[in-house]
Amino acid sequence: QKEVEQNSGPLSVPEGAIASLNCTYSDRVSQSFFWYRQYSGKSPELIMSIYSNGDKEDGRFTAQLNKASQYVSLLIRDSQPSDSATYLCAGIDSNTGNQFYFGTGTSLTVIP
Amino acid sequence: IAGITQAPTSQILAAGRRMTLRCTQDMRHNAMYWYRQDLGLGLRLIHYSNTAGTTGKGEVPDGYSVSRANTDDFPLTLASAVPSQTSVYFCASSDSWGRGVNEQFFGPGTRLTVL
């Protein structure tokens, strides 16, 4: 079992809809999480971080963390074709405090 | 330079050859990392360095070595390349002393093919 698990998708949503991306994690992962977006052939870029239980909003993006269920999600409102990418969830190793575990990524396609 | 640079951008290498992938950052981040990314397996940590002069093994260190002589540079060496090392390699850095939780920033990657 991987420390951070994601549904690989692919996930398709129509333009303007809400895209929901989900991630679960093991006890080995601490309660700090990051969402990265990766376009095909490019490197991952950070879009959101969340450290506390609950929701964190940044523009069209909302990250949600549920520590009791060991679950973290990313909502993208008003999805645009430019949001089409692979989204990576990452959490931090509880022992080292700075080493990341990455999920395998969820491929999102926003259909115009 | 702004951020993290990697060289080369891509490389085709014969099996058995030695290869060093270069990574340089200008953000004065203390921690640096090397990952490989393979289809279906995601990003896997090869080696890391929490500060200049120290290194550690990640999830998949075999066949790779690193050094951290200074803050800015973190080269990754394949002593004798094998086809299973064909992958995209990403260098990353973060400003995370001790048990900090700061984000990792990635370089543009090196696409390596070992024949």
C-alpha cells in the first residue's frame, strides 16, 4: 500500500463544472498536504497547501482536509480547459518532517 | 537564474555508461531532492539532502549516488546506467529547517533514456 493514494482517473468534467479530486493517506504521513498540478511534459507546480483540518480556499481552488478520515481533496470550481492536467497529492513523512510522499496523480480533462 | 535549473534537458545513454544529472538552485533553500517519475508509479524519491554536506537515501536509491558540496548544487550520478533507469528525473528544493513543512519546488526535469 502506498502512503498516499489517489484515483488515477481519468476524470472528465464539462467546462464550468466543479472537479473533485481525492486523496487518502496512511499513518506514516503527517497532517500537512500539498496539491501540485502537472501539465504533460512539464514539472509539477504547487497550487495549494493545507495544514489544518477543514477547508482552505484560493480563488477557484478549495483544499479540504479531514484528519479523522485521513482524507484530503481538491475542488476546482468553474473548471476551465486550461485546468486539464494531472493533479498530484503529496504529504510529509511523519518521521523526517520534510520528505514528501506523492500519490500517482489524477488525470483531469475539462471538456469545452 | 531564477529557481531551479537542471541539465541536460534530455539524454540518450548507452547501458553501462556513467552519467551525472546536474541541478542548481538560486533560492538558498537548505533541502534538495531527486525524484524519478515513471508512468503508473508517480514520483519516487531517490536521494535527498537536508543541508549542504549531508545526504540521505529515499525510496529507490540503488544505482544512484549524490553529493552536496554547497547549498546550490545537488548532482545525481548513475555510475553504470541500466535500461530500468530510463525515466524522467526531477530535482526539487525546499526551505525547511528541522521539521518545517515548507513546500517543495521543482526543476524542469531531465528525460533520460538508457539503451
